[in-house]
Amino acid sequence: MTEETKDVIIIGGGISAHTAALYTARADLKPLVLSGHDPDQLSLTTMVENFPGFPDGIMGPELVQNARKQAEKFGAEYKGIYVESFEKKEGYFELGAKDKKFRARTIIISTGASARLLGIPGEDKYFGKGVSTCAVCDAALYRKKEVVLVGCGDSAMEEAIALYKFADKITLVHRRDTFRASKIMQNRILELKDKIHIMFDTTVTEVLVDGQFVTGVKLKNLKTGKESEIKADGFFLAIGHIPNTKMFEGKIKLDTAGYIETDKRSHTNIKGVYAAGDCQDHVFRQAITSAATGCQSAIEAERYIENLKATGKY
């Protein structure tokens, strides 16, 4: 079953998707948002204190829901459908979702990225309740507290520095005996040894909780096999992200890590297809930058539709 051709279809259900929906709806493009059912990363966080306009902070799920309601107010249509395929056709794009086909003149991809997890007990269930994948977002919530951070690259070092400003103690855990981070980043961490403690050859095997929040972690030394437990108010992961872009492989230009390549105006290598949020951003990964690229994509999509009409190709 194929539905009517839409001016804009937005794939995703996070803040970039809702922002794109808001702007395209206000431009009277009647966007359709295919949002799936899984919560986006912002909906899995607790208090968001760094989004402008909320001096007292706002809960992540509330921020996302407010953005969606705002887009719906101006006419954006939402369907909780997973997109499974993408095809470029003559004069339109076709998206497949089980037994349905959707057509659009422009596509905005806002499928996000999923943080890599260890797959250990307590990790998934307590995400947002002491387990986090963004120290830049959540560090201020751990003022004068103790945290454990897993990671070994530059991003992990940056996360440790963000936590250093607030936490009393940061235990940096790495399964090997050397870091992969650049020398300059390693040196910065070594200069902060008053609060940052490093555990090499060690892995976290379980997140300990009290039924509501994280209370510590279980550790295992990979050389000796010795197990131990340490107290922690927060557990941070900095072991990378996986962009949700698999369906676009071989169809849209991706970088070596799988992120969609865009120019400064959110254009992909295919005219009429734009990308916003974490599926194309492996540097900042913030709610505000995701919203900004959602806005960019929407404005560019509007201009694209206007050009189709002006040239008789609509």
C-alpha cells in the first residue's frame, strides 16, 4: 500500500526530528514524521540543565514531548512506524515500512545514534538513574560525588575532564594497559590525578543499585581475575556511539564510522535529502546542536520544495 506523495517526510523521533517537524509544519509543508517506538537518547536522560530557556532545568522526556506537541500544534503528523528501507525514485523518494510504502519529495533523516554499552547487569535498566553516556550533559548532577567512567579514547578523556569540574572522585576504568587517546589528552588527565584515579587491565562486570539509583560497580582485573566492588554515585560510558544509519548504506554517503556526511547546510550527497542530529554529528552530540541541524534541514527542505514549484518540477 502506497500513500500520497508528501512534501516532507522526517525519519526519527528525537529533538532534531521534532524541530524539523515544527519548522516544516509552520511553512505549511504538512510534514509526516515516522518516529518508530524506541525512545531517543534525550528521553532516557533525567534533568537537562543546558538547554536555553529553562533556568531551572527540564526533564529530558518532557523537553522532547513538548517539542513534539509544538510541532503537532502547527500540523505535523506523527506515525509510530519503523522505516526499514530507503530508495531514490524518479522525482520522489520511497520509504518502506513492513507492508506500507511512503513517498516524499524531500526526506529529513533524524535517526540518531545509539551509545555503545557494555551489556552488563544494571546498565540498561538504570540508564538515566545514575548510568549515563554524556558527562558533558550530566556532570553537574554529580557535584561532590564519586563516579566511575569507562573509556580509553579522546572522548573518554574529555568526559573525565568534564566530570573533574564537579565530582570529588573519578575512577577511570580501561580493559587494557594503555590508553588509545592522544598524548596531549593523556597528559591532561595525568595532571588531574588529585581526583582522577586510573584502573588499567580492568573491566566493569555489573552496575550496583539500591532499587532506585546507582550505588557502585563490580570490577574484575583481567590479568589476575580478582573481583572487587567500589562505591559510585554515577556510572559513565565513553566507549563510542553507533549511528542508526544502516538502511542508508550504499545509498547515501557515509563516513568510515557510519555517520551521514553533510555539508554546513545539512545537505547529504543526494539532492532533496537532508540529515540532522546525532546520525550526522559525532563531535558535539548535544540537544541544542541536534535542534539546530533539525532547523537547518527544515529550512533547506522548504527551499527545495519552493524551487521544484518555481521550475515546474513539483
